[in-house]
Amino acid sequence: MYKINFSRVKRILFVFLISSLSACAQHKATVSSVSNKKVTTSGFKAMQQDILYYVNQHRKSLGLPALQMNDAATTEATKHSADMADGTMDFGHDGFNDRMKNIKEKIGFLRASAENVAYGKIDAKEVMDMWLSSPGHKKNIEGNYSMIGIGIAQRPDGYLYFTQIFLLK
């Protein structure tokens, strides 16, 4: 009798769904995994720093410069994650142009920008592994950017919503 490895099936379906997304500058992903624990504000800050570390670790392995955390982008990324988590906004990239307009008002002209979103009961390493497994997300992480904003919010059922905003001044 053949035993189905559902974990592998979920990964294959995830990769298939991500592969079928258009290769635009904005990408999204979903997966579920770990716990229902409430993440504290300090936990979000630590997770943001972990994601920044993993992004820059990956970029360094390719000889790319490290991204610097940008407060304006982090504010917009956090608001977007919170809006998706509370249902104010659907999961995805709706409002991306408004987020970029708000960032430009604070830091000035931008030559390039992109956004990654994801959600699930996952930690910083798992979301980065997901994004790096997806050609579109990976392209943004490896792109010609100098700054990043990272936002995280949580639904009452434990699902975390992640937003990365990439910027080049």
C-alpha cells in the first residue's frame, strides 16, 4: 500500500501555486505550520530582526549588499500585515501603490520598490524558506534594493501575516 506524505503534498501544491503566479514585482504565498501562541510586541521585533538577518545572510551568500531596515517601510508593512490579519484588507497586494506613496512622502523619490507577503503559523526561518523557494519572492529578496521594511501581525487564531517592502532610493 502506498503511503501519502501530506507534508510533501502541501509543499508541492505550494510550489505549484507560487509558480503559477505572474512574474510581477509583487508576490504572495501561504502555508500553515506551527502554533496558536500569541506573539508579543517584543516577539514581533525579534522576528523582524530574524527575517532581516536571513534576508541579508542570503544576499551575502550571493555577494549582494545588505539591506538596511527602513522605518517608513516597516510602518507601512506593519499596517498592511495588520489590515490583512484583521480582515480590513484581503490577503495580497491591494493598496501597494498607496503604501509606496506614503513611504515616498516620508523619504522622497524611490527608483524601485517591491513587496512580498505571506501568512501561516510559521516562524521567521520558515517564512524565509518559503519565500526563497518561490522564484518571484526570491527575485525580490535578491533584487537591486538598498532598504527593507518588515511588518508582522497576528490573527486571534495564531496565523501570522508577513509583509516585506523592498526599496531603492
